[in-house]
Amino acid sequence: MKKTFLITLSITVLSISGCRETKTETREVIREVEVEAETPPTTENEGIFERAAKEVDKEVNEEIDKKIDDIGNNK
């Protein structure tokens, strides 16, 4: 009888203590960060790749325009 009472008591204590709510503390942290924007490349600070890409892009656009004109004239 003693064992049954102790087992029942321990189960009851465990179930009651397991249902308690725990307090949690939350904090909101706001930080300001300064970000420097990159300056867009200009002719003075462009590298060789940027200048070459612009020339290739210009030539490709001219070829595309020619092909579009050819297709437009065939209709």
C-alpha cells in the first residue's frame, strides 16, 4: 500500500510541476549601420574590362539592329 501511495504521489508531483509556465524575456535590439554606396564607374576610373565590354556591347547592338532591319524588310 505504501508503494502504491508513493508512486501515485510522485506521478502527481511530476505532472503538476511539468505544467508550469516558464517566464521568457525578450529584448528588441536595434542597431544603426552606415553603408557607403559605391560610386558608379566613370571613364576615369573604369578598367580595361569595362571599356572593352562597352565596345563589344556597342558592336553587338549594331549587329542586332541590322538583323532586325533585315527581318523587317522581308515581310
